[in-house]
Amino acid sequence: MSEKMINVTEPVATEPVVTETEKKPSRKPKTNKRKASVFVITAFLIIGCITILFPLYITIVIALKSPSEMTNDISGALSLPQHFSLDNFAEAMRVTDFWRSLGNSVLITGASIVLSVIIHSMAGYALGRNMNRKKKFKMIYFYIVSGMFVPFAILMMPLVKQTSILGLDNMFGVILLYTVFYMPMNVMLYSGYMKNVPLAMEEAADIDGASAWRTYWTIIFPMMKPMHATVAILTALGTWNDVMTPLVIMSGSENTTLPLAQLNFQTQFGTNYNLAFASYLLALLPILILYIFCQKQIIGGVATGAVKG
């Protein structure tokens, strides 16, 4: 009977109790690291805003000042005008023949955008759909995109000679050159965007008997609207602000663009900053309005076109 009795005085092994606070690691270091990264990003954003807004402030202030208020010191340039006046804008419009120059710039920019969207989208569609299956299309793609690395200074003199011989030293020649200049970038964007367009849409159209031409214009082209907006604004920014191409191609021509007309404010003996900055603001308004209306499509198109396939 005594052998069957159990010695209850022996200690029973128990597992150590782990509290809830001991199980969870401390999150304090991660929180501090996150706060530091947010602070650095915020500081960079503030610096970026200052670098953009400060020159814009200087431009507006000087454009509203009279020439007598201009001084050579920094305080004179930063101070607000004593009397706000729009006389500089009216004079700038007269000196640059604003409405005629504006019409030429709108014509060149608009025609370049239309040709770029039509031609470059077709090229991007053909290359984007075939370069992964056929080596020849991939070589053509890299050949076109490599044009982005050729500086304009190398092409300038040959282009001046060739456009003069062919009779293209006019606005039509400038439009053709812009269409070629922006082809590498736009084809790259369109080809990248095509990787996000499902192939099933084209296969369904092919089953219904639609030709490749009809499939492109009725299905693919409307689906590329975000990329169309992106290409349009990027092409417009480049052509609208360009000085060198119209200067060397249309030299001696009566048809001048706004950037060319603004060179009238720079003479051998100085620059009329009041009129020049007023003219810069006038030239900024059309492209700024275009960007405001298209900014949503631009950001969406760039983000989608940059996805790796």
C-alpha cells in the first residue's frame, strides 16, 4: 500500500509564464526611424517648392514693376512694386507682335502634337506587340530609342543645310523636325503602355473579322487616351519653349514664334527685364492651362507606360 502511494512533496516542473509585453518586441526604434524619414522627405519637398516658387515670385514682381523701380541690389529685386501696373504686359505684346507670334507657336505646337500622337502611337503599337516575338522589331525599337542620346548640336548644321536644299526652312520643316525629334521618347512610352493593354481585345476583334487597321483605330487607339495626353503635354512643352530649332531653321523668316520674339528684349548693351519677364509670363499661360486640364491623364499615362514588361 505504501509502495503505491505517490510522493506529493516532489516539485512539479512548470513552464515559465511569458507576459504579453515580453512577447511583442519594442516598436519604438521603428517609429523613430519612420519619423526621421518623413522629416527628411518633408525637408526635401520644402526645398523643392522654394526652388520653384522663388524664381516665379521674382518674375511676377519684376514684370509688375516700372523700369524706374529696378535697382542693382537684391533688395530692390525682391521688394514688391510701389504701384502695380500692367503697362509692361501691354508693351511686351506690342514689341513681340504677340498675337502673330502666339498664332505661329500654336500652329507649330498643335501640328507637332497631332502628328506625334498619330504616327508615334502606330509605331509604338507595332513595336510593342511584336518586339518580344520577333528579333527584327526589337532591333528597330532600340534603333529608334537610341535617337534620344544624339544631341541637337551634332545635327544642327546638317539639318540647316538639308532643310535649305529641300525648301523646308519654314514652319512646315520645323513641324517635321519636331515630329522626328520626339519620336524616340514617345515610341518608348507607347510601347511600354501596350504591355498593359490585354491581347484578348485584339483576338476578339480578329475573330469578328476586323482588319488590323480597323482594330487599331476602333479598339487600341481609344484605349491609349492616358498615354495620348502624356505624349501631347510632353511634346507641347518641348516645342512651345524651344528656341534653337526655329532660330536655325527659320532664320531670316518673318514668321517667328514666341521664344524667338522674346529675343528682342536682349540687345548688345543690356536686357529690358521688365518687358522680358512680362512676356515670359504671357507665354507661360497657354501651356500652363493645357497642363492643368491634362495633369491627371499625364500622371496616369507616365506611371502606366513606365511599368516593366
